[in-house]
Amino acid sequence: MKWKTSWPAALAALLLLAGGTASLAIHLDLPQRAGAEPLLAVLPSGGAGSASALKEVIFNTQKKVFTIQSDSGLGSGFLYNDRGDLLTNAHVVAGSRTVRVIASDARELTGEVIGIGSELDVAVVRVPELSGSQPLKLERTGRVEVGDPVLAVGSPLGLQSTVTTGIVSGLGRNFAMKPYIYRNLYQISASIAPGNSGGPLVDQRTGAVLGMNSAEMQDGEIGFSIPIADVLGIAEGWSNSPMEELPGVRDDEADTATGKKTITDYAGYLVSRFYESLSNGDYLYAYSLLGYSWKAQDPYEDFRKGYLPTKNVVIKSLNVTQNGERSATVKAVIEAEEHGQDGASVKRNFEVTYKVGYENDQLKLIDGKGKELDAAGEKASKKKG
């Protein structure tokens, strides 16, 4: 399908969504129409009980979406099979064989590009450490309609696990951005930005992946996603038979993207992820972020029982101090909303301190402690974090 003549020229700037200096703006020659109205649709309001279901879909999706850093810049990818393979855009990993992959729990992993398109903007990155992990559910039928509520998940501007909501606002969009040719794209109203490239477009109702976010225009107000059904065939082919040679990559080239950041870049994020898990009632995932010594002193059933009254946790302030190359201290003030004995909600404030460090190259909460603050902000009592 060709571009409709009613599209205003103001929407002509398209942008590939890989972050960093590698972002490329492309302009299309679209017919002008004076006084054209915006094409964005109003977001649908949820019905009764929909908020908790949507929250669960978001949280389960975030755990399967990763930040990818390559020589081309910064982008996103998502787990699409149980072999540890991530689906992403070709322009995210172009020119690289090895890339750096950051998980939602702040683990730094190494991925290998095993397949990449030259005209189709799709690539597959294999991460051995993710082998055996449950992938996201995929919508293989391509049954998508205008008005379907969707989520765009990724790392816009490097902000990992960012979620925006919207609807499918158009179908069958086609354009070219050299060297890639885009056909049959979904147009979406969910806001996206550089760094979203390769992240999943997810059905709000089912949690299934509908497409892969790839380009935007109008400063991210309009996005475009490649239907997942259109890329699964070639992606699965690469997973079964990886490419021996990658276009634009020499075997003797050293990738620069695998350089690691300091622990302070991830320690605060790990604590935030811990409390987000508790707020979502995912006690098992929160428990998995603890170190061995903490788990030895606090069995899972006791850990879960201790947090069952907690409805929601808000981090009011957070500071990270690096203790060494592999250790840091995180101090935060949190507000915990808990179920009271009479059924009413009670809000309590705590000052918490966590020691964060690596165990088997995975960042963990080694130890934690907390002190309850009274109404005046003074320390009242101690409590295990």
C-alpha cells in the first residue's frame, strides 16, 4: 500500500530508532495538504479491573526485553525463542559481530549476531546465558486491526524497560530508508524514541508480541513496527542455521561495544527493580535478586510472608556510593503502602540501605537493612530490607 495523499508534509521526517550518533533521519517526499488534522488517536480508557491485568502484562514483558549496545549505537531486543535468541533491528547491530546485552535485572551479557538482513531491517542476537529461558508469546497470525491497544517496550534514550501505551493507528505503511525497505508496517500512536529500535510491540490484552518497533516520525509521536509474522521465517532460519559471515564485519575486527560501565550505573536500578517486583506481587523474581548469603538467612517462604501485606512501594530518594569495582552501597527512602489489620491501607516510610555486588558475574543484593521513619522523618525502628 502506498502513502495516502492526505498525509501532511510535516510528517515526512522518519528516524531509525537506534540511539547515539548512529541515528539517521530520512525525509520522504509526501504530498502537502494545508490544514491537515493530526492522525493520532485518543488512548482508550480501561474498563473495571483492567489496570491490574495491564500491569501484569507490562511487568512480564519487561523481564524479556533487553538493551543492546553495539558499534552502531543503542537499541533494544526481546527474547523470541528458548535458545536464548533476541530479535532486534538490523540497524541496531549493523557492523558488529559481538554486542553487549543488558538484562532487566542489570546483568551484563555478551551476545553474538547470528543473522542480519541487508534490505529487511531484522537481526538475531544469540545470548548463551539466556538459553532455556521462556520467551515472549508471539502473535504469528498477523491478526491486527486499527484501534487495537498496544504497548511499546524498550530503552528509549538508554532508559531501560520504558513502556508507553497507544493504539494501532494505521496498517500497511510502506517506505524505504536506505539500505532498508519497509513494507506492510503497523503505524502506532505509542510514543517512541531513539533506543526503542528492536523492542516489541505488545498487545495490551494478551501480552503477545505483534511487531518490532523500528522507526518514528514527528519526534516520536508516530511510530512504525514491522509485523512479527513477517520476520519470523527468516529469523527462525538464522536460529537454525547461523550465518557464517556477516555483511560489513571482518573476523579480525574487535567490537568496542562490549566495554562495561561501572557498578554505580546498575546498582540503583537493581534496587528499583526489587521494589517494582514486590509492588507487582512477583515475590519469586524479587527473591532471585538476592545474594546467596541473604537467601541462606531468609528462606523464600519467610521472605514472601514478610512482604505479603505490602501493596505498593514508592522510592522517594535514592543514592549510590561505589565501594570498589564490584561493590556499591545504595541508600534510599521509601514509602510502603501496606494492608492494615482493619483492612484499611497504611503508609509507612523507611530508610533502607543495601550492599550490592557481583556473584558469578551477576549483580545481586548482598545485604539489606531498614529503619522506619516517624511522621517527622526521624528513625523509629529497624527492619530487614
